[in-house]
Amino acid sequence: MDIQGVIHFMQNYTYYIGAFGLIFIGLFIMLVKRNLIKVILGLSILETGVNLFLVSVGYISKGTAPIFSNASIEGKSMVDPVPQALVLTAIVIGVAVLALALSLAVRLYQHYGTLDLRQIREQRW
Amino acid sequence: MNDFGLFLNGINPVLFIVVPLGFAFGIPLLGMISKKIVKWVPVFVYSFVLVGALSNIPDVLDKPIIIQIGGFVPPFGINLVAGPVGILFSALIAFAGLMVSIYAVVYIKEGPEVRYHILYLLLLTGAMGVVLTGDIFNLFVFFEILCISSYTLVGYFGNKSGIESAVKYLIQGAIGSSLLLIGIGLLYGLFGTLNMADLARQISSADPVTVFIPMALMITGLGVEAALFPLNAWLPDAHSSAPSSISAILSGIAIEVGLYAVIRILFTIFGISDFIMFFVFLGVLTLLIGEMCAFSQNNIKRMLAYSSIGQIGLMVFAFAIATSHAVAGGLFQMISHTLGKGLLFMAAGYMIIRSGSMKTASFEGMGKRMPLTCVAFTIGAFSIVGLPPFIGFPSKFLIIQSALAKGTVLFTILTGLVLMGTVIEGAYFFRIVQVIYFKKGNGDSERNEAPIAALIPMFLFTAVIIIIGIYPKFVLGILDSAASELLNQIDYIRSVLG
Amino acid sequence: MQIIAMILSPILALIIGIFFLGLSRKMMARIHWRYGPPWTQPIIDIIRLFSQKSVTHGHLFNLGLILSLAGSIVVILFIPVGRIHPLSDSGGMLVILYMLLLAPLGLALSGGEAANPNTSIGISRQLILALGYEVPLLLILLALMTHYETISIVEIVFRQQYAGWALLSSPLVLSGIGYISIMPAILGIRPFEVVQAPQEISSGPMVEYGGPYLALATIQHALNLFIGIALFVNLFLGGAGNPLFFFIKMLVVFVLGIFINAALPRLRIEQAVQYLWRWPTLLALVGLIVVIVMKSVSAG
Amino acid sequence: MDRNQLNKWLKTPAKMGHKYSLHAVYFCTGCGIIEVPPSITARWDAERFGVLPVATPRQANLFLITGYVSVKTLRAIIRTYEQMPEPKFTVGFGSCPINGGMYWDSYNTIKHLDKYIPVDGWIAGCMPRPEAIFVAVTHLWTLIDKDMADGYKRYRKNYQAYRENQERALGKLEWPPLFSIGGKG
Amino acid sequence: MSLELLLAAAFGGSLLTYLLGKISSGLRDGFAVFVSVILVAMIAGLYGKIGAVTSYYHFMGLELTLRISPLSWFFAMAVSTLGALSVIFSLSYMRDRERTDFYYLMMLLINASMLGIVFSGDLVSFFIFWEMMSWSTFLLISYNRGSALAAGMKYIVFSIIGSMAMLIGMLSLYAVYQTVNIYMLSNLVSSASPGYLLFLLIVFGTAFAIKNAIMPLHTWLPDAYAEAPSPFTAVLSGMLTRMGVYGFLMIMYVIIGSVQTLNMGYGLLKFNYILAWLGAVTIVIPTFIAMLQNDAKKLLAWHGIGQGGYMVLGIAYGTNLGLAGGIFHTLNHAIYIVLLFMSVAAVQYRTGGERDLNSMGGLIKKMPIAFIGALFGISGLIGLPLTNGFVSKWLIYKTLILNGSPFLAFTALIGTWGTILSVYKFLHNLFLGQLPEKYKDIKKSPVNMQIPIVILSLTILLFGILPGLPLKVINSIIASFGFKSLNVTLWGIVSETGSLNTINLFAAILTGCVIIWLILKTGPKSVSASQENTYAAGASIPEGKYHYTVDFYNPFYRMIKPYLKDFMDIFYFKLAGWTQTLCNIVRKTYTGYVGHYVTYIVLFLAVLIFMQLKWSLW
């Protein structure tokens, strides 16, 4: 692959790299971190990555906002509106989950006195 | 069917989602009027839904009901597809929901009751949405409704184990949802549509490798809720820490709905029509591991939870065989599991209340103290093990039969393994039955039956278990058409897209 | 004819058996360098016993003894003595095998009700010993029945009168030797006298028998001697054409038995069973295998 | 046939049987037993007289009491005697059963055995030789012939007295009376 | 009268009995007896209708049928009769116990499901009734609590394994032939490949071998027999366990057919030959283990295993004599083992549940009827001539000897001698010997216990003297399997290679007994003596103060004990232990640490993708 190809790829798919980068970072945090808050942060990053990914799915390079104002640019250069709608929903859901997770974390801390997930293992096998 | 033909033939399936949702948000208002009314709201709502679901069965057997929300024609609008599968599941959800809500009337006494009922309605709404929707993103949304409300309900009592389980459930569930969302995004990126039928039509001509990644992501994401083997670590915790009514719903509805989503995606969207070796093995593995874990439990609810894993394994095994009989068997197994496990959790709930402990050893002499509950428990256990004349028998019969109909040595051996799981299952369930009936309790042996409102659903479950066990033809018709709906991708596409 | 045979056969057996009892006492005495009692002594004993007044311990005490004796008599009806074999077509060897059980079992039942510890010990030894010798005996009889392909003892005797004695015929010689080596156990004489062992457990199962009971028990013992030897004569020595020859053959075998009896000490019950399950069983097993092999060789 | 006639007819062989088939319980009460082995083994061979040691009193009809009788053994002697089937004969062997012998002044020895059980004959001496047993046996034959060996009949007849004697020497007996005390068998 | 009506009466009767029990116990008892007796009458009335088929239900697209064959009539008759006798026997045994309603419900339910099994015309009904029988038996085995629970667990685990094996066989038949009707299958299956038939024989055989307690699969039986309530143990041992024999007959001779079954395999490795050897092993080892038992019911239970070996040996050998012997032995065994368990139950009833042989004795004077039952029972068990057990064993032995299987014959015969030892111990330690002082005031067994005991004792004698009565029915059974019928007379078998004539035997023994009795009478009248008046080296025995029916075969034990452990039981316990350990290891998967759970999810995804890339699963 020549340098042109790389640049082309970078130009068109940077969003994806960013999105999946965030997703993997989020997953990595959830895999290795022991602190519940950090894990929740990882979750948040993961969700952000997913949202970014969704948005980038619908993005067209140099496209405009999907607002029906000018008939001439309709269709081709407008970004897809559906993923944006999806992302809005996903963000809402993500916020709900995050809020719930944090509130549960507070309750958990009240019970255990710690947020170290290695010690929060009463429920097992 | 025209757009808003609410009462044309049966009750419009949209109402199955709308009515509970509306009441869920109406509950706080009702709660201001009277707390007592609140606990009856789910009962009324689900009586209505049940009647609606049942009223739709005759129509559905002819031709699926397609409802286009907002009048947009698919693939552009969101649509509900109430085929035999959808109606079957909505009837099941409604029935289980109704029964458990009756049970909950007396069972839920402490804690924020009003919120319980809101979340309960939401949970079932989510489940109902998942089974009825024809749109993949809509499925995700309903799925999230289901999941979030169940996270919350698992921690309903706010005790140590509940919160811990809820947190763990939440983390795993959230990862699963994220993966699912990525998969949906990928699919949308590839095909530019979210309608299942449309996706299915396009996928059939797509490159299988390209399609595979979103599929794997979606299976994994939904697999968390469906409790496939390594993804099901949340299940025993959540089921055992939740209030028993919620355990019944989680076990009877939530994981089934998850599995429904998996098979819907596999069969309808990705058009799998031959058996899937990976899932056959996964099913057997899930079954064996679930049963083995259950075997070494002495906490009744954990045991029942692990048993659910085992049952899910059996269903996965059945669906993975992917013949029409097998899928019908899998669906039948879902019904029998919902009924049996729901009954077991409900009975166990009151047994736990009376004995004050979840340890199986504390149930000694229960047979004398709460005879009716114990009979219900026993029948549930027998049904889960698959003994005639209970409902577990015909379902297991159908599954094993279709596995053996494959006629290969491999499947015979796998069937043998599945039945080995049944043996283990029998061992621990019969152990409990023995403890209940044949061990003398050292505590008080006064008769202390569960309240009548808890007994009614148990009785109805028992009745249905026995009746369908003896007359499986009541459900076989709809099961067959449901199986053909699942397996027949072309028909699905044609009926949705016209 | 059959009726006459049925009456004649037990009487003959009784006479021979009691004669053997007397003979054995006399011969034992002579081997011990004693003068010994007259050979009619068992008859005198039996007469004396019948005139004594005994105790009974209950109905089973009587019934068991009666059953035991009746069992022995029925066995005799199945065993051909010369050409006298009144019942041998009613079930063959298998019935004999089973009827042989009736004698010890009847004594055991009778002794059981006597409620005496010595009886219990005696019975236990008797049953153990029976199990001990039945193992080789069954193998031997199976070898015979397999060889001759019949379960009828008359048929076996008949075949031997054409083909020569089984003891001397090539496939059955080991079985014959095996039978000889367990015969003392079947007859209940030394070295297998643990059942009675008068010095040790006061004559075991018979400890509570007195008077007529003891007389019947003695008769039973006599008949048992007869059965054990007659079986051997029939099965391995080709029976006989008439009772006289039969008697002579029996006498030879019995004298052999007496010498063994006089020469050997008593074995403990474990030792007895160990012996019986070792050498005679081995012989019998090899004998049976030889019979099977010979049969299959000659068949194919 | 008349039953009495039958009895008479049967009596003769029965008597012969009693005579020539004396199965004996040797009761080894004391030193006298040392004379028994020679008498039953090859040296003197009692079996030629029909005398044979048996293991239990149930099978016996001759009771040979060989030696002194202590109070303790008396109990066993009575018990054994009562367990023997009738007709039965008792012979005391040696001086001690007759009158205590050298234990005449022992506090613990029974002096007169025939106070406690009927004795049909005595063999005096300390010790009598084995031949004396055979003399006693032949004497016993004569007595049986003449119906004079009737100890068992006397025991039955005078059971009450015997029992009283026994109880006087031994205290209360553990076993119930053999015959009803009224004297009827 | 149709079969549905019969089964409806049986099942409905059991439920109704339960409900009546809530009203009055007397009503319940009466009704239970009524139902079970009516069933006997109804089945007896079905004799003429052999061959009738009724289709009663459609289950999941399958036609479920009931059918009377000679075999099923034979078994049904035995089941219902013994069931009725056991119910009659239970009346006083179960009085004043708890959960009596439950007991009768289960008892009649088991009876009904056994009738269902034998009348099933198709495998699905067979399986359904089989399962119902299994779980209701489980509930009743556990009835006595305490150690009964472990016994019940053992039973149900084995039972489920068996049913699952049967389920595989049944459904694979259905998958291949699209029918489960036994009689339609019997036409279709005979053309199948030998490998498939062997598979069928093995899976069905496993199920039936478990039920019939064939040697490596026997370990549930001793505990279950010992711990179940005694009248139910009678049913359990008499017929329920023998449903395995019925199953073997069904799969070997009805479905697969004699020609195919007997030609399965080569040389010494023929299926039926191996099965016969398993039967032979089942005869010998349990019989010897029975000798070591000190528990009356356990001793009988081990014999139950051993006798099952005879049946399997007979039917597996596959000659008309052997088959007749096996089937007849099933009936005979049912009769005498029921009788024996009833005798034990009668003793238990009076002694307060005592089963330890070492602590009883001398009950003959106190419970003569129970003694007679036990005596006839053990005579039948040994197979003494003139008892029914003799005839069936005779048939089996004869075929073994004459068809050149002397070693099988040897094992079968030696089993009999082992049997004598242990059953004599059983009889002696219960009824003979000294009566312990604590049982001095024991009463006779109640009348309703005596009636079944007497009936069964007489039946043993009747079938022993006139074996032609049942053998005629058995002849029609083996004829229906395609075997040559036996030449049966009323009192035996006529054959060139040695015939049997029980009436001669009977006459001879009877005459012998009478003559000897008369001889005994001519002697002086004997005096009766108490149990204390016994020879003890001159010592006197204080009343009731000594007791010695302990360790009856001690010298022998010392010899054989090391060899006669129940190795299979030990193995199964080990296996259960290993399973438990494995389960404990497996459940450690769920560590409780969320990080691991997340790893699982990631791993699952990775494996899924990897597998697709590597092997292209889709």
C-alpha cells in the first residue's frame, strides 16, 4: 500500500479508528481495572466509542447536515440522518445506564466499604 | 390490514406495548391517589394483554400481523411483526406477567413498591417490544428497557447481595448492549437499513465473511442476556438476589427473550437454515455446566438459577438443530421452562419467607408446613426434569426426537450428553423434593400456607403445566407455525415487505 | 410293577444303609485294633431308641425330621438300584440335586426349633460344608450331563452299560477322581465330620434328638450313606444290571470310604471348604473343560 | 390287636435294645474319668458290649458318674439326668458318689448321690479298674432283664422327695420341676 | 370392558382413594381394597380378549394405543393380584402411620402405572407409564425418612439414567420408522441393520437392566428394598422390579424378534449370550453377598437381585424352555418374594420395625402364620421341589445343560446353594432359635396380614404341584414370540431328554412323610420341652437369658468376606464423589470477579470470530 492509499484511508476512516480505539480502551479498562468506578468509566468510554462509531457510519465526507433546505444537494452529499437518531437514543440509554451504575456503586460502597471488585465477591459460584 | 385497525380482528398488538408503557408512567400518578391501587395495575394491564394476545392467535396462524408505526411502509418505517412467534411470546409474557403480578400483590410488601410496579411494567414492556418488533434498532431499545429495569429490580431490596448482583449484571449487560449496538451499526453501515426483513433480503445475497462480524457481535451482545455459557455469569447472582417474583420473570421471560433475539437474528436476519454445529456444542456445554453447577448448590435460588442455565442450554441445543421440529421443540421448551421455573421461583419465594433462609436444608419438613406450595414446587420440579405427565415431558420429547431424527452418531452422542444433564437435573431436584417432604423439620411444624393471592398463580401455573402436559396439542399448532416462521426467511420477508 | 419298585427300593436302601453303618463300626473297630460291636449293633440301637421316650421342641422339630427323611427316601426313588428305578423319569438329575437339599434342610429346620447353640453351630457347618462340596459336585454332574446329553440318571447308567464305566472313560476320568475326593464330604465322614463333631459341639444338629427322633436321624444317616455311594456307582461305575452287583460295587466304594474315615483326622470347617474349593474343584473344572473340548472336537 | 398285647409283644426286643445298646454319658465329675478312656479305646473296647460314649444326655440311656460330686456339679448332674430320655440307668463309679469316699468330711461334697437322683448300681473302689465297668454293665443287664433297673420309675414316683432334697442342697433350682409335684408324670 | 376403562379405573381409583382419605380412613381403606380387587377381576375378565387393540389418545401426532397380548395379560394378572394382596396387607401395617393417604395414593398409582406399562401398545405410552412408575416409586421409597432418603436418591438417579437411555432408543426408533407402535415396529425393525439393532438392544437393555438390577447396575436395589415401607417393598420386589423383565421380553422378542435377537453378534460374543452371562453373574455374586447381610430386608433384597439373574438368564438364553423358565420364574419370584417381604413386614409390625436379624429369634411360637409364610417363601426361593420356584429353575437348568452351556448352568445351580445358606439364616434368625425375652409377649399377626400370607403360601404349593396351570399361559406367550410350545401337562413337562412330573414327586414325598410320621407315632409319645430345657453341658439356662442367633456363618464369612464387597456400589459412590468434585471445579468458573466475566465475553467474541475465520462455520 502506497502512501497515497494510507492517506486516503486515514482521511476516510479516521473516525472508525477513533471509535474502535475508544471501544478497545473502554474494554481494556473494564478488563484490567479493579475499581468499580474505573470500570464504570471504562463503560462510559466504551459507550462513547460506540456512539462515535454509529455517527461515523452515517457520515459522508464533506457532507452537510440532513436538513431539507436545498433540493440541489439532497441525496448525495447529505449525511445519513438515521445513525444520528440512533446515537441520540443510544446516548440517552447510555446515560441511564451510567446513572444507574453510579448509584448502585454508591450503594455498594455503603455495603462493602470498598469499591475494589476483587473484594466484592460475595456472590460467586 | 389498514394502519390503525385497532380492533379489527383481535386487539392490535401495538397496545401490548403501549398500554403497559402508558400505565408504567401513570403509576406514580395513581400512587398519589392510593398505594393500594398501584399493585393491582400490572394485574389489570396484563389481563388485558393476555386477552389481546390470545385473541390474536387465530389470525396469526393464517398470516402474520404487520403494523406499520406512523404509516411508513417498511423498510422505511418502524414496524411491528406479530407473527406466530411474536404472539406466542407475547401470550407467554402476558401470562407469566399476569401471574407474577398477582403473586407480587402480596409478595412485595417492603421497599419502594410503586417503583417496583413501574419497573415491572417496564421490564415486561421491554420484553414485549423485543418479541414484537420488526426493526433491529427498535429491538435494541426495547432490549435496553428490559435490561435496565431488570438491573434495577435485581437490586430492589437494596441489600448487599442484591446490589452486588445488580452491579455485576449491569456491567456485563452494558458490555453486551454495546456490542449489540456495534453490530447494529455495522449492519446499518453495510446495508443501510434497520428493518429486519429488508436486512434479511439483502444479507442473503451478501458476502458471508462481511456479514459475519456484525453477526458475531450481535450474538455475543444478546448472548449475555440469553445466558449462553461463558456469558451467563450474571445469571445465578441476579436470580438468587432478586425478589422471587423478579427471579421468576428473569428466569421465565428475560433470558427467553434474549434467546429469542438470538434466534431471530440467526434465523430471520442471517438466514441460517441448516444446523449450526457451534451452537449445538454450545448448547450442550451450557446445559452440562448449568446442571453441574446447580448440582453442587445448596442455596435454592442459586440452584434454580443454574438450572435455568441448563434449560437455556437445552433450548440452544434445540434451536441449533434448526429443523422445524427442533425449533418447535425449543419454543415448547421455552414455554415449559417459563411455566416450570416461574412456578418453582414463586413457590420457593414463599418457602424462603417461611423458613427464613435460602439454604435447602432449611426446607426440611416444609411439606407439612405449606403443603400446597410444596405440591406446586414438586410439580414444577418434575416438569423441569421432564417427567410425564407434565409439560416438560412433551417439550423434551420433541427436542430429543428431532435431535435423534438427524440420525447421525454425533447427534446420538450429544443427545446422550443432554440426557446426562437431565440425570443430574433429576438428582438435585429430587433431592430437594426429598428434603421438603421426607425430612422432619426441627422448627415449628405448624401449617403456615402461602397467602391465597400467591397460591392462585401457583395453582394456575400448575394447572397449565398439567393440562398442556397431557394435551400438548393446545400449543403444538402455534408452535409449528412459529417454527416455520422462524425458519422460513423468504416467507417472513415476503409478508413484511409485501 | 412301579409300586413294588417304590416299596422295594427304600427298603433295600435302608437295609444296605444300616448294614453299612454296622459294617463301618465293625471295620473301624478292627482298624483300631478293637473287637468292636456286632454288625447288627445299629439295628439294636434303633430298636432301643424307638422304645425311649424323648422330648420334642415343637411341630417343626418333628416336621423337619420327617421332611428330611422323606427327602432322602424320594432321592432313593430316583436312584436306580440295579434295574429298580421307580421315579427316575420324573425329573432326572436336577430333581435329585434338589432333593438332596431336603435332607440337610429338614434337619436344619428341625434343629433350628430345638433352640440349642450346638445345633446352630452344627447347622451352620452343615450348610457351609454342603456349599463347599456342591461346587465340585455340580461341576462333576454337569460334566456328566453334558457328556451324555441328558439329565436322566437312568439314561446315564444305560449309556455306561454300553460304553463302559464313566470313571474309566477318557473325558470323565478327572470328574470321577474329583467325585472320589469329595465323597467323604458327601457322606459326612472324616475328615469332613465337622457337622456332628461329637467331642466338640455334642453331635451338632442332633444334639436335641433322643429316642425315636434319634432313630430316624440314624436311619437318615444310613440312607445318606446309601445315596452318596449309589450315586457314585450309578454315575461312574456304570450302575449294575441287578441289585447284587450293585451292592458289591457299593461295598467296594464304601470300604474305601471307611479307610479314609479311619485314617484321617477332622478338618476345621474353613480348612474343609478351602480343601473342597481347591483341589476337587480344580479337578472337576478341568474335567468339565475336557468334556466340552472333547465334545466340540468330536462334533466339528 | 389289643394295645397291651402289642406292648408286651414289643417289650422283648425293647429290653434287648436297652441291654445291648447302652449309650453312656460319662459325667467327668472327678478323677474317675481317667479310667474311662482305656475302657472305650482299644485296650478294653467297651463298644463290644454296646457301650458307647455319646455327646448329649438326649441320646443316652446310661449315666456314669465318675468321681466325687461337689455341690456345684450336683446341679449339672441333676440337670443332665432329667434331660435323659426314659428309660435311663445311672451308675455311680468309685467310692465318692456312694458315701463321699475320701471327701467324707468335705463341706462341699455330696456324700450320698442317691439322695438326689436314683442310682441303679454302684461300682465301688478308689479307683475301680476299667474291668469293673464291664462288671457293672453285665450286672445292669441282669437288672434290666429283671425289670429291677427302675431308677427312673422311682424318680418319677418320689419326685417330690427328690426335688426337696435337691433344693435343700442347692437352694432354689432355676428350672421348673420335671414332673408335676403331685407325683403324676 | 375396554382397556381404557381399566386404566381409568386404576388411576381414578388411586386419586379417589386419596380424596376419600381426607374424609375417613376407614372409607379409604375399604375403597383401596375395593379398587385393587376390582382390578384383579377386570383383568381376569380380559383373558378372552387377548389381541384387542384400542387407540386411546393422540399425543403430539402419535397414536397411543393399548393392547392385550398374552404376555401383558400374564404380567397384568400378576401385578394386580399381588398389588391387591399388598394393599390388603397394608391395612394394618399402615394404620396409625402418618401420610397414609399419600401411601395409598402412591401404592395404587404405582399399581395403575404398572398396568399401563404392560398394556401399552406403543413405546410412548410405555415410557410415560414407566416414568410415572419411577417417580411415584421414588416418593414411596423415601416415605420412611432417615436412611430411606439416600436409598430414594440412588433409585431415582439410576431410574432416570435408565429412562433417558430408553428415551433415546424410543425416539430413534420413531425417527427412523415414524411410528412408535410396538406391533408395527416389530414388522419394520426386523429388516434393520444389525448395528442399529444392537444399539437398540443396548439402550433399551440399559433401562431394563437398571430396573431389573442386572449386575453392574444393581446397586440401587438393596437400599431401596430395605428402606421402603415393607408392604410396598413386596410390590417393589415382586412386580415393579420385574417390569425390567417385561421390557427385555418386549424389546428382544416382540420388537426386534427372536430371530434377529438370537443372531446378534458372532460366536461367544452374541448379544443374548453376553446378557445371559450378565444374568449368571447377577445370580452368583448377590446371592453370596446376601449371606453377609444382617438386615432381614436387605438379605431378601440381595436375593431379589440374584433371582432377577435367573429370569434374565432364562429369557436371554433364547430357547423355548429357557424362555418359559424365565417368564415363569418372574411369576414365581413375585409370589415368593412378596410372601417373604410380607412375613418380614408382619414381624416388623409386631416387633416395632425391627429388621436386624441378630436381635430376633424364636418367633415361630409367637407368629406361626408369618413363619409358615417365610418357610414357604424360602422354599420357593431355594426352589425346593413341590414349590413353584423349582419348576421354573428346572426349566432353566435343563435348557442350559442340554444346550451345552454347563458353566451357565453351574452358576445358576451354585446360586441356589448360596441361596440356601442365606435364607436359612434368615429363617433361623427370625423364627427359630431362642426367643429373646423382650418379644415374650408378642402377639400373632393381624388377620388381614394372615390372609395374603396364606393365599400366597398356597399358591406357591399349587404352582409347584400343578405347574401346568401357569405354564399353559406361558406356552401361549412363547408361541406368540415364535417359539415352539412346550409339551406341558398339568403336572409337568414331557420331553425325551428328561421330563418333569411333579405329581409323582408330590405323591412320593407325601407318602414318605406320612409313613415316617406313622413310624414316629409308634414310638413312645414325646414330651414337649420348653426352649430353656435344652442341652447346655448340664448347665441350666435361666429363662430368656441367652440368645445366640448372631453371626451365623462366621467361619465362612472369614473366608469370603474380602471378596464379597459390593464393588460396583463402591465404584458408584466414588463416581458420585468425582462428579461432585467435578461440579465443584466447574462452578469455580463463576469466580465472582467482574473482570473475569468481562474476559469471558471478550473471549467468547474472539473465539466466535476466530472459529469462523479458521473453519468457516457459516
